[in-house]
Amino acid sequence: MTEIPEENAAAITKALFAGRKIEAIKIYRDSAGAGLKEAKEAMDRLEAELHEECPEKFSASAKGGCGAVLLFGGMLAALAGWGMA
């Protein structure tokens, strides 16, 4: 699996913080070449971890943050089955 470009990782976390999971899934699929089921499961896990790490960022007016780009890379690396280099 290829590494997610930094700008796409930021867009994914921003979409999740704003409650736009379908958008996050689409970006992830395009970036990682993942299938729909795989991408949805990854975004479900990432969303749950983001809720634990920075629940205050989940609102309609969320602008990202919480070190979203760095946090995203670390979380993806921690997800089972994702050998990100």
C-alpha cells in the first residue's frame, strides 16, 4: 500500500472532523488505491481514534487541528494491516 500524501491526509482528517465520512473514504480510496470496504473500515477506525484524541474538533465548524497530519500518519501506521513506510 502506498503512503498517503500529506495534503490528502490533512483533507481526510478535516472531512472526518466535519462529519463528512463519505468524502474521507473517497479521498482515502484515491490516495491508497484501496477498495470500498477496506477504505470504510480504515476510516471508521481512524474516526474512532480521532474522537478519542480530540473530541472537541468534531463539529460543523471544525477547521482541522490537533496535529491532524502528523496524527493521521501515526494512526494509519497503527491500524492492523497497514504497513505504511
